[in-house]
Amino acid sequence: MSTNISKQKRDELVAKIAELRSFISTAPQDDNTGRLLSYIGELEKEVRGKKYGLVFEEHREDIDEILETNTPVLTEELGLYVDNGGKINFLIEGDNLSTLQLLCKTHKGAIDVIFIDPPYNMGQNDFMYDDSYVDVTDTFRHSKYLSFMLSVGIEK
């Protein structure tokens, strides 16, 4: 199986397996219940086993809530215009998440490349994605950061 799941999801699955084991244990015992208990034991061993890899956890950031009710607006700086022989290239300066969400709505299917300077966790108090949101002892801290990057960069 080797499914890579988050600790929270793993704990939820282990709890459900315990419920199944309890239910089957109280049922009349025969060859089928014995096999089911054996399968449940194998499943529990697999779920509890240590896995390696990236875990993309689904969660919402404060900015997600803000963007549900507020739409960012692009403003053109005519003084920065460069004639590129009719080809349109543009630079957007702003919050990566709000910019990408706006582009998904306004330019879907029309963009070839997006280069993003990702938000680095610098530990500053005014930074929305500050390190303090994820405890340094959290074994999934890198996965959570990558999940954040995934959520702002790829439309599902």
C-alpha cells in the first residue's frame, strides 16, 4: 500500500480501524470474522507504518478567507510600458496568492509562463506566512510549506 498520509489522517484511520475491530470482535466468531480480524490487523500495521515523502494537507489560510469576499485589482503603470512588437508580456508586483487567484479568473488558459519569487519565511511579525504558523518541531512543516506553495501555484 505505502500510502503517504498526514499524521492527523493516520490517527483518524487508526481510530476507525479500532471501531471496526471492536464491532467484529463482538460478532459471532467464525472463519469469516477471524479472516476479517486478520485483515484489519494487516491494515492497521500498514497505516501505522512510517512513510516517507511529501504530504500535501488541505487547509485554508487567512488570505483565503479574505479573497473570498475581496477581489484584487490589477492597475497598469503606463510609464513602465515596453513595446515588444505586439507581444504582450507583463510584470505584476503584489501578493503571490491574490495575484495568482486573480489571474486564474481573468487570464485562464492565456498565460504561458509565470515566474514567482516565493514568500520566504523570514520570521517577521507582519509577514502573513510567518514561521510561527508552523511549529519548528512539526515533522510536516516542510510539507505544509510546500502545500501552501501548491495551493497558490496550481489550479485544481
